[in-house]
Amino acid sequence: MKLRQTLMRTAAVAVTLFSFAAFANPARPNLSGRVLGEDGAPVANATVFVYTAGPKVGSGVVCPSCYPDCSKRTKTSAQGTFALGSLDPQLIFRLLVVAPGYESRFVTKVDPAEGDRTISITITPLGPEKLKSPNRIGGLVLDEAGKPVVGAVVGPEGAKYGTGTTWGGTDRFVDPMAVTDDQGRFQLYCSNIVQMVYAVVEGRGVAQRWVELKPGTDHLIRMQEGVSVSGNISRGGLPAPGVVVGLTTKDRTCGSYLHCDEIAATTNGFFTVANVPADREFVLYAKMDSLRGTGALVSKIFTTGKTGSRHNFGELEIKPAWRVAGQIKLSDGAPIPPNTRLFLGREEAWDHTEAELSADGRFEFTGVPTEAVGLSVRVPGYKFSKRNASLDWLNGGLVGRVTQDLPDLVLLMEPGTWRYNGEEGEPPDNVSQPRDKPLRGIPQ
């Protein structure tokens, strides 16, 4: 509880720093509306939550649910009307509507500053076929104190059926999402062939976690507060505001991988990421695009502590970064198709940037950190040649470490379609993905 109160105070200070322009225009607009069923009838006793928020301009300096307005909620009247008062005009909001007997619904991109807004929200009733379905998955989501986590999102990521498991694209097997009501309850419905659903549960003020959900069963899901991760980003001894920081688990395997909110450093370079899952190995990184080629923050791998603890990195210094430039050539001399983009992604960080190729295939990236990166591009009818020294034999792109400027990287593509396995000449496993070797193209 003390940690949460501290984080909320920090969030309030950060919001004040970010939204100081609001003092020049102190008017805080109201938001009103109605909640209706699909038949147009008003829905009474529905709860409307201010669920998350974000700034209209720039990146958020606190987690999306940590803005002070995100504590606001209201109930609809007998006529289905509601009102949320005095909202920050500098923010865009996401609302959540839950009501007994209805499917929960998110309403995105709500701007209360567009006058005193009145909006209409339609929600869908749960049909009797769903309420009585043997393929129903029910559950209750509680926090560490045993209180319901209202508005928690249960998002299926995998489904087991027969002898196989599908990860991603599970909509044909199970509902895409469920949201807990004001008692912390949720329901999901799946097809009759599903044996198990693997889902990520996330909610306001709690850390994400994976769960296994068996159809025809009710589940009690206990959430943890998680860990606070913070630090100060500087450049040349001065604060570096606006740098966007993210956290991702080092383990990327299905059923384990988690990705936390991305947060921008405040005017004094400070950042805090709240509710990070405890006792997990994470990668802290700064988004390349937020640094705009002015340097890089090398990824930090660390293990979070027990729930309720804090992990402070202290001072994190932006270091000089590298330039990766060169040319993609097609072996038959054909021109590069217009609007073709080369993708550069970091192997450990959940971060990427893109460069549009010129007609002769030239490209340039700046602000690349001293790390392993991957390069990929889609040119119809072509694949990367085996002559590229940094070929990723498993995925068809290129992969390798950047430790210096690479101003003349030449990457060769040839007619064909990449096959994931069975390519003639594939090297041993320890070099089929040369992440620890220098990034190279074809010999010059």
C-alpha cells in the first residue's frame, strides 16, 4: 500500500510537470453520456470507468492508469445517463463500461475538451446460449488484499485443442477478450474443441501475469502489486527529458513473454514504471526513435525482486550511438520498388525503427546502440542471398552486433522465396543465427 501511494504521488508530480500548460487554461471540461442496449433501451446501474489516459501531444510520463483522473468512475441512472466531471483537457481518455448481464466495452480516444461532450455508448447483452454454455470460462480476479480488480483485461493468447496448441490468432477458438465487472468477475466463451486457454491478465494497479483457463471451470486469479522500476536518464550530466523507456521479459517464449507500459522521462529525466511482474528477468531499454539519433541507451538486463519492492537504476547515461548505412542490391539489377522499407529491430529490446529505401536501395539508420540487431525487408519475389555473412538462416533476415559505424553495408537479395528449413549449405546451429558476430553483408 505504501508503495502504491508513493507511486501515485510520483504520478501526480509527473503529470503536473508534463501538463504545466494547463495552468494557463484551468478550465477542466465535463463528460456526460448515455449507456444503451442494442435495442436502444437505457441501461441502468452500469459502471463507467475512466480506465486509462495519455497526453494529446508527446509520450506519457507515467503509466496509462496512473493519471489522477483514472480514479474516477460513475454509475448510470435509470435513464442510462452518466457524468464524469472536471477532466484534464490535456489528455485523451479510454473509458470502460461494465454492467451485469452485458459484455464489457472499451471506448477509446475520448477527448473531453471538445466542448462539454455528450456521448452515446451501446453495449451488448449476454445471450442465454452463452450464459448456459458448457464451454464457458468463468473467473474472479482479486488483488493481494483480496479485493476485486475492476476492469482487469483477460486476453487469450493461446488455445490447446487435440494434440496441438495455437499461439496468436485465437479468435476462432475463444472470445478475443473479457473484462472484469465491479465485482472482479469475468466470462469467456470458447469452441467445444478447446481443452485449455492460455491468457494474460492485466489490470490497474497490479502486475501482469499468465493464467491457464480450463473450459467449464470457474477460476480464482490472485494478482500481485509487482515491482516499481525507476531511474534517471541523462546526457552529458544533464537530464534527458522525453526519452521513452520500456520493459520486456528476456524470455520471449509463448506463455511466458510479457511487455510493460512504455513511459517517457519527465523534465528532470526521471522515470518510474509501476507494477512490473516480480521475480522475472527483464530488459530495460530506451526507444531509438525517442532519442532522434542523438545517442543510445544500452539495454540493461536485470531481475526484479519480490512484489512490493523497488528497483532503482540510478543514473543512466546516454552514450554515443552508431550509424548503419549502405545499400540493398537486387542480383538481377532490378530497381527497388517504391515505398520499400528496411526494418531494424533490436534482438533483446522490444524496439525497432524503419528506413525507406531509395530507388537504388540506399538506406541510413542513426542512433543504433552497441547491441545485436536484426534487419529485414519485404521485396516481392526476392530473398536475402546466402552470400550475406550475417544471414539469419532460420528466419531469412540478417542478424549481428553493431559495435562501430557501418557506413557502407551492402546487402544482396536474389530471386526466390525464403524457406525456413532445409536450405542447402546451412551452417552449424551455433552460427545459423550469428547474433554475437559483427553485422555484415556481402564481401566488398
